[in-house]
Amino acid sequence: MANALRLGVAGLGTVGASVIRLLGEHGDALARKNGRAVEVTAVSARDRTRDRGIDLSGLTFFTDPIELAQSDEIDVFVELIGGDNGPAESSVRAALSAGKHVVTANKALLAKHGVDLAELAEDNGVCLNYEAAIAGGIPIVKTLRESLSGNAVTRIYGIMNGTCNYILTRMEKEGISFEDCLADAQRLGYAEADPTFDIEGNDTAHKLAVLTSLAFGTKISADDIYLEGITSITTADIQAADELGYRIKLLGVAQKTDTGIEQRVHPTMVPKQSAIAQVDGVLNAVAVDGDFVGGLVLVGPGAGGDATASSVVSDIADLARGDVTPVLGMPAKDLADYTRARMRLHEGGYYIRFTVQDRAGAFAEIAKAMGNKDISLQSIVQRHRGDADRADAKSVILITHETTEVAVREALDEIAETGVISGVPQMIRIERLS
């Protein structure tokens, strides 16, 4: 058997501790499967004395992760520090420059510096693996980078943030407000004290940016993602979706269009019978449409120490076997420049909720504006009260047939000018799912 593959683990939080525990429990099986033992020889963390529930005796301890990254005691640098700059970026660059393989769970780092780091890895003849950075325990990176390499991918989409999915699930099943669901998620540890990064869609956007590069062979372009969070979703929207045969999910979607590649993160109405609609709670799901394979849906835990550690160790196992794959599915120098599709040309159905003044001619004004933009309506639902529970207002919900976003927005502007609605209309896209 070959010499052991020596690991240096930087970051001993929940995931780092789980990685070391997993290797301790399954190290013998990994050696048999891969023909090479894997062992942790060194670690790095800010606090040497903290009890992490794992045995660190016999391991070299570094307070500086850059020193660990450059150490002759390791073959692989496992970065579990987090953050798109600072020690995480510096130590990963140091490891790649020193000819060390890198395994990371850091989506923010990849979204910001992924192409540059891929070039650095390839220039130095080493691997940069990151299965754990996207959707936790779901093997979506390997699926795109290896299993579907013979397919032309046309679309990739999914639920990539457990916090948002937990909130939307609770709102639907229990009729609880967004604010109350968020408070529960924070109490249970599913949401951070400052949840903005999750609920405004940024976490999903980072993951989507990397998947887009893998799926379509383009450079990562996290700044070109259309972004909406879930803070505007109300129980009225959740209930209306249910009555109309839909569920609301925060989706990240990337697809090819005639004008380029769409990348968008936003609340989406999906048919109840679709596979993605069945994914509840903190679970994640990623779906891929390929020309030969058709449609695939992968579902599993998107976060958590053990699930994420499982993906980290799968990347380490690849290195133990000697598997070498271009970081982003093809050599970084061959990636195409990203061309952003014009989002307002996006085509699909739309859910629109108005608070309409209860007066003669209001519906005629709305219908006229929609007709002026050639928007065909699939259904109209009228409720007795508006969101403000005013006697002189009613909540009206429209479901459109397929149209363009620019047409919908222009119609909404025209309706607003008539004065027949109050407040800002709620608009949610309806995704066509296979």
C-alpha cells in the first residue's frame, strides 16, 4: 500500500471536528477502498485549549493556517475556516503555490476567487476539490463535473438554503408568519443571529454561481445574479399558492437562453406534484436538465457537521485514489466569458397579488393594462379583504399564462398609475418544471 495521504485541517469548528471524527471511525475502510491510508497529521485553529470532543494528541498544532498550508508534514490542506478573504484565501493560495492539494467547504471563497484559484491549482499540478461547498451532503459537484460530462446541460435549479426552506415550510404547514418562523429558526440553530445572508438569497447565489460555471463552462460570475429574498412572502401568498396548486420555494436557477445565461435567485411557485415541491424543512435539492440524461433531482441535507464532513471526506478519497479532475470541469484557461441574459426577457407564468380599491371600474383598469401588454390570464381569485384588512380594499390574485417579465412589469406600472391599487403588488415567478 502507498504511503499515507497526510492531511492538515484548518478550522476546527463543527465541520472540522466532524471530519476528524469521521476519519477516525472509517479510516480503515477508506484505506481498503482507496488503496491508501488517510491520516490527519496537523491542524490549525485560533484556540488550542478548547474542548472539541475529539482527540488532537499527537497532531502538530499551528495557530497560523498559512504555516500549516506550507508545512512539509502535509500533502493535502483542508480549509474549513470560511470567508471569502483573509486567512481562508491566503492559506489556500499558499497551499496551492506550495504544491499541496486543497479541499474546501468554502462557497464564498469560490464564488469570489474560484477561477483564479482554479488557474493556480492547475498551474501547480494539484487539485482543488469543493464538494462540501455546495448543498452539503449532496454530491452535485461530482455529478456535474464527472457523471454528466457527456451531457449538454440546459438548466440547473434547486433549493440550496435550508434556512429559507425551513421558514417557507413552517409558514405553509402551520400558518405562521415569516417573522415568527425566523425567530424559531434562530432559536433552533437553523438561522444565524444575523440571518440576512440566508434570507436575502446571498448564500444560494454563491452556490449557484459555482454550479453555473460547472454546468455551462463559463467563468464564475456571482455579481451577475438576479437576487430576491423571501422577506416579502406573506401567509396570504403561501395560502393562495396552496389553493392554486403550488408551493413557494426559494430557488436558484441557471439556464441558457437566446441572450445568454440567466442566473437568478428568487421565491418561486412550483407545482405541488413536482419533485422539488416535496422537499421540506432544512433539506436541499438540486435538479439538472441534460440533453441525454433528461432530468435528475438530488435531495439531501444541505448543511450540518456530519453531512458536510461526508462530502469533505469524499474529496479526500478522490485524492487518495489519485483522481485528478479540472477544478471547474474543464481547464480554467478554456472557460468562456460569462454573458448575462437580459432578465426582463425571462419567459414564464407569474403570480401577482394586488390590494385593489373596492370601487367601480377597478377590475376593468387591471384587465385593460394586462391586455395592452398581451398578457393572457389563466385565473383570477378575489378575496374579501386586502392585506391591510380594510373594508374598502380587496385582495386580487392573478395567474398569468407564459409571458415576459418586461411585459408584466410594464403592466404593473400602468396599473399603479390608475390609482386603483394600494401598496406594492407582489409578483412571484412560476417555474416550468419537467
